[in-house]
Amino acid sequence: MRTLVADVDNATGHDLVSWESCLVGKRMRKTCGSSWKSLRSFLAQHGGTFYAYGLDFLGRFLVMRLMSDGFRWVKNGFAYTNMEFQTLFSELGQCYSISWRENGMTVRLCDYSKLVRADMRDVLEAFPGVHDRSEVMAQSLLEFEQLGIHGMTIAQAALTDYRKMIGREEFYRHYPKVGLSVQFDSDIRNAYHGGYCDVNSAFANKDLQGVYIYDVKSLYPSILKRYPLPCGMPLEFDGEPPAESALWIANVRLSATLKPNGIPFLRIKHNPMFNPFSYVSDTCGVVNLWISSVDFLALIENYDVEVYGFGGGYCFVESAHMFDDYVDKWYGLKESSEGMRKISCKLMLNSLIGKFGANVVLRDQEPVITAGYLDFELGDTHFRDGVYLPVSVFVNAFGRLELTRAIRSAG
């Protein structure tokens, strides 16, 4: 495994100003060059996996050069041979990997920042005295290797470690592949919202003094330990949620207006009247939405709510302590570590939850060059197995419940 740092000539965009690769191992061996031709020759000679810095930008340059040099793009899921390549770009243009074969060697470039999801300044500070970026990257990946962190992304590495820890059979007994149901995933994803972050409108665009900062240490990992979370096959219900079920996700028609001391946290998806990324203070009438039982509790606490009816949903078996060993392992290592090891453990603590909510819908994106510019044409839609989305839904919901309660109590 090696790292790769390359700078594209911004004036022309047609070649590299410089590149540098560093081998990850006990001895850090560096190789340098100053052109695409030299980099391609080096990669074809050595093959293997390289973690490249800034692949979102660099990847577009590499794809253009590969296509200009006669390489043919192949869809993911199909085998590729000599002078063929594959790409993994998100619909937002993020590059996860580029792979190709040349002279019998397979080259795979992965984005370093998708694995080491930390500010580069913090990574540099973790290695005082080392100022070479490719070597710092290699040192950080070596730390990952020593901790047993492996994967294209840190979320993938976290899931791999967790699944290994509890055992494959136990994992799938608690978290069956419910993502195979596209309708189930679509319904549950409508109730899935990320972490809570907002600015009090009373203080927006103002210079403040005497500000106190309150921080909940490892909020989401602690929720994995402290709250019962969903598991098993979901039970579908019609109408209202079963009274005996504490963990449910349902479709509901309601109206809501923020209480005088309430904290706005409600988001409404798939409704042209509302920005799905903004918090709603007043629904201005009846709306139809999917909501978890925990967010419904927070809604009652923060809004004046009128419910007009439930349209069915899913309820779940509760499970406790499934994540205790995982959280204890990485939290314990984090608290007893410094530098890059501390950063690595914190990343493992915070990355597992999001992987449970990974999207199951993927679309092919075929690179095309038009008038000298790289573009992507959207192709077929594919569905992959999910992990277990309800865990992500409820962990984030419990987080919102705790934060809104803490904000109200602080005044």
C-alpha cells in the first residue's frame, strides 16, 4: 500500500506539475516525478492500492488522461482487462476510487480523505518534524494498519471491525438484510435525518461576548450504549403504532407549531413547500411525513401538535448492549492515546453509525469527454444490500432528543 500526492498544472489542466508516492511500511520509500507519463509508468510497474490525496479533483484529471490514452471505461460489477478502467463517483461528484489494468498489473487509487476523515492540519500536527505530505499520509496509514483498520472508507472499516467483533452469524441475526425491500428502505429513509445543528435566530449575525461552550462527549457512541435500539425483521402495521411497541417508524398526518420555549428541529422531506435541509417552526397546516417514535416524542415536547391520523408503518424489536464492546474498545483506546492514534480511534467511534444508514440505490456514471471537458452520463440504477438503516434513524433521533432537552434546560 502506498500514498500518492500529485499536483495538476492549473494553467492547462493537461499534465502534472509534480507527484510523489510513499510506500507504507517500516521503511518509508519515496518516489517522485513531474509528469503524467512518469506517474503512469510508475503505477503500471508497481500496481497495488494507492491512497491519493484530493482524489475528488485529481480523479477527474486521471480519468481524462486514461481516456485520452486509449483506456476504455467498464461498468462496476464487470471484469476489466488490459487498457480498461472503472470508476466510483458519487452523484455529487465525489471520487471514491479509480482502478485500471495495464501490462498485467492492477492499479487502484482510493481517496485518502475518505479513509482518514480528519482535517489535514490535525494529521500534520500528529507527526511533528515530518513536513512531507506524502510521508505524513503514509505514517497515518501505518497507524491504521497497526490498529487493524482496513477499508476504502473509514465507515467501511468500522463496520468490518464491528462485524468481526460480534461474529457474522450474530450480526445477521440481529441485522437481517431488510434493505432488499426497496419500499422499506424508501419509507424508513424518509424518517432519517442527520445530526442536529442550528443557529438561534436571536443571535444570528451578531458578535457575542461571554459565550459558554457546552459539549457532549462522544454523544452518538454513548447512545449506542445507553439506549435500546432496533433489531430483527421489522413488523409492518396498519393505522396507529401498536401500544406495546416503543420503537416504531410511521407515516402520520399532522400539524405542528413551535412552542414558545421549543427548539425547532423538524424537517419535512418531499414537500415543495419546505426546504428539506431547514428546520420548520410552523407546518402552516396539515402535512404528511414519516417519523420515528423518538422524534415524535421530541415533536410533542417542542411543538404544539395536532395529529389527524396514522397511515401505518413498521415496529421493531428492542436490543440493548449490542454495541458495548465496540464502543468500549475504541473509546478506551482513544482516552489512552495521543496524536494520530487518538484521531484514528475517534474516527472509528464516530463512523459506524453512518454506515448502518448507507444508501442502497446506486447509479452508473459513465465518464464522457465533451469539448475537452469531463462529464458524466447517468446510467442504470442498481440496488445493493443495506446494512440496517433503522439503527441510524434511532441513534440520530435519540441524539436530537437529548440535545433539544439540553438546550431548553440551558435557557
